[in-house]
Amino acid sequence: MSDRLLTILNDCKPLTDFAAPRKGLTTGDNDTFARLWFEISLTKFGINGNSDAKWYPMTKGGDFRRWYGNNSYVVNWENDGESLKNFKDDNGKLRSVIRNSQYYFQDCISWNDTTATGKIAFRYQTREFIPNASGPCVYANKNLWYLFGLLNSKVSQVLLEILAPNMKFEVGQMGLVPVIMEKRPDVEDAVHDTVDNVKNDWDSFETSWDFKTHPLVRCKSFLPKEVAEDAKHHIVDMNMIQEAFTNWSNECYLRFEKLKANEEELNRIFIDIYGLQDELTPEVEEKDVTVRKADFQRDIKSLLSYAVGCMFGRYSLDVEGLAYAGGKWDSSKYQSYIPDADNVIPITDEEYLDDDIVSRLCAWLKAVYGAETLEANLDYIAKALGNKGSTSREIIRNYFLNDFFKDHCQTYSVTGSGKRPIYWLFDSGKQNGFKALVYLHRYTPDTIGNLRIDYLHKMQRVYESEINRMQDMMDHSGNAREVATASKRKDKLAKQLKECREYDEKISHLALSRIELDLDDGVKVNYRKLQTAQDGKFYEVLADSKNIMVKEKK
């Protein structure tokens, strides 16, 4: 440690003279009291002044990310946390710990109390939040933004490496951070600008509750009407996803560079204030800039996820943000594109149905970008996916068939909490005999019965008809190659039909049980509940069940 750092640590006032670093609550059982926000019904979410709220945002660490984000968890704080405050074990001992409740629902700065890299990241939290023990917060009546700039600077980092020389950053160590307080409007302005910048990045993805619309829809280019009338041939180019991706890529690049510049300016200011010019430089490595650059494959897959959300009515082309996530359905929100009526979207390995997921995607692309650009946009999507197939539609179909649900589970997951998908995949097995997506928030006790009668049985009739057609081709064709192809396809169809019939036996028990789900229970509980018949027997009908549902108690 240098003489200058030693002087700073000895002579400067500690953070506790200006602010209150405080640890938050411990639920005692996160499976009971904590959820990821997208599992619950929006009608019970404690944001935007919702007076009927049960679930409130909760800080809880997360990945390395500075300034804003990692807003994923909610905690049951219904009736001022009544059930949490009375949560006891079998011996009557209180399991939950409600710490520092006088600080709940205040603007603050949170941080991860544990880090695998030794680097620490601070984030702004709005007044809707309750702090968790693993996501402690700094509270200050004044100078919060100045302190925020300091804490996310290189100066704070080097001081905390001395105060907490391990992977754990406790509130006591945080309270010892030496503070040189100056009146610096430039610091506050830079911090405000940085938070806005990073929030825009966080809200560009659907795992943010402030997500409004997909960037590749928002970033479409439109010609002014007076220009369009004289240059109609240009309109097609303006409504291509490729054009939108270019615009989005430029936006991300500018945001990235702006954040990097802001962080370096803040570093420069605090290095000067603390007199550490001989020890620190203001430069920030690109890997430490925690906003995302555009990524061709990721962003196209994200667009497909948004399209599926529109198919289910979770999103709408006519309103911003969540159009439906529980509560009362409002059909007036959907004019430009009408969601699926029965909450079942089949995924087939060939073009058998006129309402399968690929057909619906084509209709959605026409609604968003226009019919003239459909083929070019399909080609562009297929190029990004890189799946097998001889045509764009085939490549996209194979993506939905093999990879979409895996990507969805990856998107709707948080480190340490596992997968929490909201679109559930009914999957008959390895032969891809039957696959269909269902949106959790629109599920009713009739959903499985409708899926079985209107889709599973329909696919069985399709396979039977195709098997007969292949047999007829084998009986009447004189072309040996054609006969061999028909024979091979008939064998495949026979396996798919057999798989569907076996699947039908399992799903019939669940359809007759008319299972009810409660969104408050969360994905893991409901994933098992949906597959458990009235007699208590478990029938595995959903994809990746072992890795998603709550473990069965013995």
C-alpha cells in the first residue's frame, strides 16, 4: 500500500458519516417467498403504485453489472410482509429475518455482497425496492449521486480491495470507504446520464419489466409521407430487418462508447480529488463496460422470442410494454396483429398446419414489416440462426423445433435460481411427433383438453393420412428412388404416430383432471402441478421437466 492510500484511509471520513450501508431481509425460504418477476401476475406486482400488490421488487446481487439492472427478483410483502414476519420452523423459531425495514422503499445504491472476480458493481435502485441480505444497499438523504459516482470508480475499487481483501463485501467494510466530499454538479450530471444510458440498455430486453417493444421493431426506418409518395420503391428497403439491425447496432455502439467515456471521466475526476494520479489511470477496459453491443444471432433470436410473445398476446404491436401477464384479457389492445385464440401454438417438423408457429411468424412479419419484405426478412432471420435446412422456412422451422425452447429457458433464468420459462413446451418425445407451446399466464383448466382434442388428435389424423399416401406411392410408383424415399418417410411417420398415441394416453389423464394453477406458486411448483393428475400420479408431458420443476418431497 502506498503512502498516499495510507493517508486517505487514515485521514478521510468514512462513508458512514455521509450514508447508511444496510443489509436487507433474509426470507428463510426463497422458494416460498421469492419469485422472478416474470413468473407472477402483473396485477399483483408492486410497481407503478399498484395498491393490490403482493410481490415487490427485491435487490439480490446477480451478475457483474454497474449503474442499473439485475432487477429480477420479487418478494412477498403482502400486508406489510405479514406472512414473512410470522414464518417459523416446526419448533416455533422465527426463520425469516427482517432487517432495517425503516429503509425499505427508498432510493438507494445496491451492490453484490459476493463476487467471483474481486470487482464490485453498484446499481441504482428506485423506491419500489426491498433490500435482500445478499443485495445490501447504501442510503443517503443527500449526495447520493456523488457517492454513487465515487463507489463505481476505480478509486473505490482500489480502496475496497484493501478494506475487503477477499470475495465478500460486507456492510461494515463498505461503511469504512474513505470519502472526500466535494460539491461537484459535474459528477452528479455524469452519473444521472450514465444511469439513464444503462437503463435504456436494460429495458431493451424483454426480461426487464420496463421493456416496451423490441429494438428491431422500434428501429425500423420510415420515410416521410411526402417522400414515400415519390419514392415507393425505397419503402421496401426501409422495412427490412437488416435495416433495423443496422440502426440498432449503431445505437448500441454509441451507448457503449458513451458509457465508457462517462466512466473514464468519473474516474479522472475522483483520481484527481483523491490525489492518486501516480497510482491509477482513468481508462476502462471494454470487458468492464456493462452494456451490450449488438449481436446478430442473439438479437434475431430475441426478435423471434418477441414475435412468439405477440402470438400469445403477452405483447402487442399496438401498446407498449406488457399487454397481458395475468388478470383480465383486453382484446382492444390487439388491432395490428391478433394473438392466438386458444393459447396453443403447434410446432411441426413439416408444413402440416396452417396455424403452426412458422405460419404465424410469417403473418407477424407481414404485420410488422409489410408483405413485400417477407421473403427477404425470412432469409435474413435464417442467416442469423444457422440451423439446418434447404430453405429459409425450413431453417426457421428447425430452430423452433430444436432450439427455441432451450433459448427461452436460458433467457428466462437467473444465476442461482435456475430456469423459469413462461412459454411451456408440450413435447411427445424424440420423434418430434407432437410439440406445442402454451403461455403460462393464459393457462386455464381447459387448456390441456383443448390441446389434446384440437391439436394432438389432429396431428394423429395427419400422420395416418400421410402414411396412407406414402403407401399408395410405394404401391403405384415405378421409380425405385421415389419408392425408397416414400418408404423411409412412412417409417418416420409411423414412429411419430406411435409416439403421439402413447403421449395421448398420458395427456388424457391430465386433461380429465382439469388442473388449476396459481401464478403465485411460481414456475417450478406449477410445472410439476400441471403434470400431476387428480390421482396424484405424475405424467411427464412437458419438456425438460427434471431441470425446471420443484423437486418432489420424499
